[in-house]
Amino acid sequence: MKRAESELFIPHRFLGVVVGDVSVAPSIRTTFVGKRSTLSVLCPIDNFIIQYNGKKLRAIGMSDPLNDRVSAVASSSSSVFAAAGTRISVLPFCREITETLDLGVPIAQLTLIGTQLIAIDSDSGIHVIETTGENLQKNLHLEGSDTFEISAICHPSTYLNKIVLGSAGGKLRILNIRTGKVIHEFQREFGARITHLEQTTALDVLAVGLENGEVFLFNVKMDKVLGAFRHDAKVTNIAFRDDGESTMVTADANGTIAIWDLEKQELLGKITGIHSNEINCLHFISGEPIMLSSSLDNSIRLWIFDSADGMPRELIRLEGHSKPCASAKFVSQNEIVTAGKDGSIRKYDVTSLTMRQKLGSVGPGKDKKGTVPSNGTTNITTDVQNVAEIAFGWQREAAWNNVFCRQVNDTKITTWQTRNNTHGAFHLEHDRFKKKVDFIDASATALAVSSCGNFVFIGYSTGHIDQFNAQSGRHVHSYTSAPPKSSKKNSKNRKSKSSSYINSNGSLQNDAPAADSPITALSVDQLNKELMAVDKDGHIVFWSLATKKPVARMFKSGVQLGISAQCPVNSLVGVVSITEAGKEGVVLVDTICHTVARAFEHVGPKVNALTFSSDGKWLLVADNQSYVRVFDIVTSQLIDVLLFSKPCVSLSYNETGQYLATVHEGERAIYTWANKEMFAMDCVVRALPPNYVPEWDAGKAWKGAANTKQDLLAAFDILRQMNLSGIDFQIRSLNPKTLPIFFRMLLEVLKTKKNFELVQSYAVTALKTHRSIVWSTKNGNDVASPEDEELTEVLEEFYKYEKENWNELEDLFVENMAVVQWIKNALL
């Protein structure tokens, strides 16, 4: 997803994505250090490549961003080749880009045969590229044919300079990549699109996977089918064991893995329900009974074949949300809990790519009293639900459940515990939704946790508000606008279980709702004295938690109220207001004075999410037009606008104010942002026009860029006064448009013949940090950008003055050494 730096925030990293969401197979790379070999998995994600250790599936590296989304990856022991758009980039260590080659046509597939890189473009054209020289050299180009659309490619073992091409029409060809001639075209037609070609452990035999689910073992030398197998869906990948066992493993688009005995040509078994989407990679580690599988469901798994029946068992699993993320919330300084549309609840550490944990999956329990199995949700077979909201209380994290999730179109609230990373032992649901048919379409619409962490408050679409005990899950109280029926029996059983609210005939006692419209938001003040309830018709009611009665009411006609967010350090609560004309705004309600403290009108057409900063100074509002606006609460001024390529649906600030987490529509990743005010000393907060709209070209937005010599020297003085972390943050925040200005500043300082060593340190740090920008190369077909030309010019001038200054210092060193040596040798 595309995102840009703003005035107050800079992109930090993304979490939760293991495999990309397009059908680009990961590349398996083996590198050698002496006699030891290391296996790594290269997974393309958007315009990055993440490298995982093949033994433990730990992330060990990430490439520099490519110019476009990665469409194919190939690798050898010495280099990694990535296709993005029309370009092929070379990444020797899967980090910095050292070379690029523009083919002029979008690239669909890459295959490496020795030192020859075969690229198949979107028009079925074939490009043969030599990789051994200093630069990539295109040796051969064959234009595509309308009658033969290339859908699969394979290099048969021992076939020198030969490749086998599979077409969408079900035909095969053998092509010589040195001469560019078609050696042979098989007359046999397989009757469906060829989706995968794989070399078997036997010479001359290839496995052919088809779109209709069939798999054939085909002898290319004899033009003969040796065996046939069948899947229930499109075959996406095939792999063979090479440790002495005649086993073939196939995968299809439904995520099913089938294991076949080639000697008996029979099915050993199937693995279903593990991968929920298309499997795009199957790979056996050479000489070992260990297989790696990856899928578009955002997971990678290692399997070991050590059972007597020939079936594998799962060894290691690395996964994230298989469907887009729906909500995220910080539960500590660095830990964030996320909920996806796949129903899974996960926890990530924003400071580490390897620290991740799955708490479980949302689903109704089958145990008595509405409980679920104590071992989590691995045995739940019902369909999972989409989580709409997460509520968290840190006070009782060590004692009992402290995370509560509200599902879409459901009255149940699931419970979780972040200390043990497990599913809670019960659900929260009132008996009225089980007994009365009138509430069959009811759903929970609001959720809040008390400041002490002992109680959970739930609002419903029916206007009811219930209070539950977080430790036991017992229903405590139902807030109602009607007075309870006076009854001695009821007064005696006031503290009984929730079943006492049900009469013998099945009706409920005193079950009047708290509001006449759906409850849209709930919040509890920090002193645990009042519960603020917001309904859709514009009513705000403050309930006393001690007497269970309303203490204040607020109402504005002609306005509907929506979601809310509570400030973590004061008594303000932000509530979304919607006028009759459909215009949305945000009002800040003071829960102590029961008044409106602030009102913000220019928040976008529709508000998707809102939150407060950790210090309570800023209000962040996300709209449906891919903007996140930051308002200063004291002055009611707009101070920043973040721009994304997709709308933000959830926001969360960590407790120390260092990071902001955003979740976006259709994205499985959680994006984190660093707060510049926490790291940069010269971060200037200034008011922006109410209708301010940022642009993707960040270079045009630099209003305070230094131009004159005095400005550059003043900027250097500001940088010199910062601490080490602030200086490092400033240097890492440079982009291709500001890097020339930075070196221009160092050049002006060099001309003053002061701070020579400090300039050297800043220059070395900048060159190491931005090496991919500084050392980028251009071939004859590329035109250097103005930023590249400016950077080259200023670096050449910087080198000239640096050399002159060093020569002067060197002359002084030599002179001083000569004087010192003369003094040592002189007879005084």
C-alpha cells in the first residue's frame, strides 16, 4: 500500500504480512559459506522482498523498496533477481538494489537456468538475459504469439539450453534459449490450461498440472503419458521427494495438499483445512523429508514426513491474518492486538518482525454455560465471524480476561487474555437474546471496559445496556429507563445470577431498554463513577455506576451520533455527529461537566475511526477518502494530514506516544508510524488550512527547506545540538529529494573549515543509510532524474572540498610530526 511521510509522522514498518496476496511464488535460495549451506525463503510482498530463514522461518532481512509491485522472483547462491513492472532488479544480498534492466514490457515469470535468466513478459515474449557480466545483458528476445500463450515454464534436467513451455491451450513446446528456435512441439493436447510444470526425480519425465485438476507424468523424450492423477480444483504446484522415497505432493487452488505414492500410483492421503487459499509454493529440502509450503492465505509451513503411513505432520508455522485486518489496539508500549475478518485474534510486537502470537479464533463455544474449550479455539469448526471492535483493560491483565471483542451481527462478546495469549473461558451474552424471538436480529453495537478492569459494558442495537463481571462472566446489571417492579422476591434475589431475570413462563423481568435507538458508543470515566452511553438518535446519558441511575442527559435534535473514542489522560470523549444533510463532524464531550468542549467540522465525508494521542493533545480522525486528519485540541486547529492509497478503518496510539498503528480497507497488514515529535527536536507543529489536502509528491511540500548559505549553516547548528537518536532519526528520514540538500549543507560547513570531523561522521552515516540511493546505477535506456543529477553534482563538489581540506590538515600533521621528531632527537 502506498503511503507518504507527513509533517508529524513517518512510516516505521508493517506487521502481520508473511506472504503477498498475489500468485507470485516465493523463491527458495541456497547460499554457501565454506562447506555449510543455508536455506532461505524469499517472499515478495507488495514492492518488497522479505527473506526468511529456511529452518526456523524467522525473518532475517528485507530488501529496499522496488519501483513497482513485485511480479516474479528468481534466485541463485550469489544474487536475487526481482521483476517489478517492466524492470528486473538485481539484489546480491536481498537488500540493496545494485542494478536494473528495463525490458519495456510487464514481466510475468522469471526462471534462472545456470547463469541465464529467462523472463516471460505479459505478451508471452521470451527474454534471455546473461547475468555473469558487470551488467545484465539481454542475449535473446522472442516476441510472443497469440496462438501460444505461455502459462508455465520448466527446465528439464540434463537438457542443455532447453526449456519446456506450457500454454493456456494445453500444448507443450521445447525451445532452445541459445538459438531461439522451437525444437519440438508436442502434438498431444492436454485439454486444459497448463498451470504448472515440474521436473520429477526421473530424467526425461515432467509433471504437468492442469487447470481442470488433472496431473500427468509425461515423458518428453518418448512423448508418452506415464501416469495420471486428479485433484478437485486447479493444480497450482507440484513437488517430489528426493530422499529415496517415490512420493509426489500436489496442491490446488482450494488449499488442499495431496500425497501420492508413485510406485503404486495411488493416493496416500489429503491435507485439507490447513491452507485456506491457493498454495503457490511446494518445495522439498534436498535430501531430507522436509517440505515447505506457502499459500495466499498469508502463511508458510514446514512439514516433515516421518510417519509410517507416509503422511506429513506440521513442524513450523508462520502466519498472519488470512483476510483483511479489521481492528487493532495497543495493549502495551510495544504490543498490539489485532482482529481480522478471518476471525483470528493476534498479537504483534512493533519493534520486532519475529515476535508474533495467535491468541485464537472467534467462534461460538460448545461447552456448558456458553463456554469454549480451555485449550483455545483449535477445535472450533463453526464459521468464524468478523470482529468489529476491541476493548482492552490493562489493570487486571495478570488476573483474568482483559481483551474483549465485539463481532459483527452477533450479541456474543468473546474474551481473551494477553498475558497467556489464550482465548477466554467464556462468552458474554445476556439471556434475553436466547429466550425472546423479538431479539433474533439483535447485535452488540458498543463495548467498553471499566477503568478498574473488573466490568464490561455492552450496548446493543435494541437499546439495551448490560454490565458483566470480567472475571466470572456473570451478568451484573441491565441499565433501563423504566423503574424496576417492586417485589419482595426480586429484592431478595437482587444479587442472584442472570437466570433470576427470567420468569417461569420465559419472559424477562424489567427488560426495558436504556434507549429507544441502537447504542452506538459506551465509555467509562477514569474514576469509575459514570458510564456514558450514546445512542443513534442523538441522546447522551450519563449513568451512575453506584446507583445505576441517570445523573445527566444531553440531546441535540436533528443530529445522529456514531462511534466514539475516549481520551486516555482526561475526561474528554470524542463522538461522531451526523447532521440530517449527512455531513459528519466530531464533538468532544466533557464527562465531568457534561458539556460539549470542542467541535470539529472539517473531518471528511464519513468518519471511519478516531483516537486520541497518548498525551491527550491531538485528535486523529480517519475518513473514507484515505485521509487521517490530526487536530490540536487546545487550539482546535488542523496540524497534519496523512495520505494513504486506501481508507483507514482503525487507529491506535501506544501509551508512550511513540507509535501510531493504522489498519486499512482490504489490507492484511498493520502499518506503524513513528511520531516525529518524540524523536526530532525541531519538529514544528503549525496550523494548516481547514481544507488542506496533501500531495503524493512529498518534495513539493517542503516549505521550510533551506536555500541560502545562512539557512544551511543554521540547520547544521540545529542538527549539532540534537542527541544521538535525534541525529540518527533526521538522517534516516531523508528522501531522494532532500538528500542533495543535506550534502549541500555539509558542503557549506566544509567551506567554513570548521567541524571537519563532525561533517565526516554525518556524511558516512548518510552514505551507509541511503546507499541504495547514492549507489544506484543507470543504463543507457534510463534518464537520470533531476534529483540524481543534483546529488551527483553536490557529491562531486563535496569530494573536491573534502580533499582540499584534508590536504591542508595532512600538511599540518606532517609539519607537526617533523617538529616533534626534531625535538625528540635534538640535544637540549
